Amino acid sequence: MGSFSIAFDTIVVGALALPWIFLVIHLFFPENESRISGLVDWVNKQNQPAVAGLLLFAMAYPLGSVVSRIAQDCFDDDDLYLEATGRVFRVGVTMTQTSILTHVYCQEKDQGLISQTLIDSLNHKPGQSETNDSPCLYKGQWLIPRTHKHLSQSEGLAGDVFHVQEGALLLQGTDKNERLRQFHDERMVLRGAAFDGVVAFSLCLFWWNADRKSRLRYALPLVYLVPGLIALHNHFLTERAASNPPLLEFTLLVLALADWYLLWQSRSKGKGVPAEHPAQNARGQIRPAYLLLALFLTVTAFLGWQATEALYDQQVIYSSYKIASESPAKSATPNPK
């Protein structure tokens, strides 16, 4: 049942990615839309639901697996920062998965729900005394000292404590963690939906921007290109660059190139590309209402993911505290003879 649930969540994320896949085909390969329609009609004529379901699974599962990994990296990447005069400006520090975990960790630690013994065991560095680099020291701050620029990464103390607690709960089995499993599934689906929404909104924005006459439209690709180059530069300065693919950087750079391609198409059309050119006629124009709808759905999915992420972190900490508090009582109870 657990494996089916994982597959189901992945399929949902992959199915939510299909709209922007069709947008890519419509914007960049309009001459192939008729072929897709013909393939869909052929599947319907076969009257074989099992075959149609198998094709849908074959499309949605690999796509959902890829999107889930990229979304996880994009929403928890600490490579997007600017460094100057001994200080580091962290971009989006309050909107990443680790920042949410750090806020929950610090809040519950102040309430005594996290074992100090566990914190001390994970906070000790070989050959040194207990470190003072608490994850709560600069939590939520955009400007921090240069020596702490990677404080928010998942290898921090808050992440280590959380992963140990999460691993201990997983060993309890799925029957005892049904509610925790629900939050885990929800955050995975909402995170994937938020990423799908960002890509779909960006494509709609590029579509709308390409039809504008203002010269300011050429500045939109820089909104994606500049952060992508900054994050890519910072990514290869870290020691974990080889084991951590630059997925956020890749996504931003590809989106910037996509916008420039649409602008180039629009400019070519204005210079007298023949009217029968399929790449210029089949695309059409997008209504601003669709752009606003895509933005609304994206923001809604992102806020839902943030709330679910906090609920999941709290549930892990509360469950771990409950198990730890019950353990001494169980060990103190004499065994009946």
C-alpha cells in the first residue's frame, strides 16, 4: 500500500505537469499539435481503457519523478545569494523548505519538545568544543555574516535533528504514522503543483510578453537569467557541487532562453516572415485573464505547500517527543511473571 501511495503521488505531480508540456508544444512546436491530436484520437478509437491507462502511466510517472526532484531542489536551494563587504544577502530565505524547518525547529526547541541530548550529539564537531553556530541565530534574516552563508542548507543542525527524528518515526511502520504519511503526501503533491504552476505561469507570461510592442519586453528574460547565473556561480563554489545537480540554475536558464526564443520569433514576424509560416500563426494570442488565473493557482499552491510543510515538520517533532516521553515509562514498568 505504501509503494502504491508513492506511485500515486508521483502520477498526480506528473499529471499536473501535462498542461505546461502542452504549452511548450503549442509555443515552440505548433506544427506538431495536429500529430498529438491524431494520437489521442487513435487511442480513443481502439476502445482499450487498459492501453490508455498504461500510456498515461508511462507518461505521468517518469515526468512526475523528474518534476518532484527538481521542485525539491528549487524550493530548498541556498545558492541564490549575493556577497559583498563581508556580508551575505540571501534571496528567498523565508520561502525555502529549510527556512520553514528552521522556524519550526527553533519554536519547538524553545518549548522543550526537542531532546537536548540529541542536539548535543549532532552538534559536536571532532576536535572542537560544542559549536555556537545555532541555526536559530540568523533565522529569517536576509543579511548575515559571510562565515554563515550556508547556514540554511539542509546539512545544518536543524536538518540533522529533523532527519534523525523522521527516520526514527519511519521505523515505527506505516500503520502508526498514517497522519504523518498524509502530510508527507500532501507536501509532495503541493510542492510539485507549485513548481508546475511556476513553469506554466512563466510560459504564459513569455507568451503575453512576446506580443507586446514595448522595448521593456526584452528585460523580462533577465529576471530569470541573472538569478540563474548568480546561483550557478555560487553552486560551483560549494564542496557539494559534484553530488548536488544545479537543478534550480538549469530551470532558470532554460526559462530565460525560452523567453528569448519567443521574442526572436516575434521580432522575425515583424521583419516580414511569410504569413503562412506555421510558427507565427498557430500560436495566436493569450488572454490576460489566463495569465492572472495561472498566477492565482501558482500562489495558492505555493502557500498551501508552505502551510503543509510547517504542519509536517511539527507533526514529526510532536510524534518524536511523544515516543521519547513514553519510553522511560515503558522501561520502568515491571514485566509480569
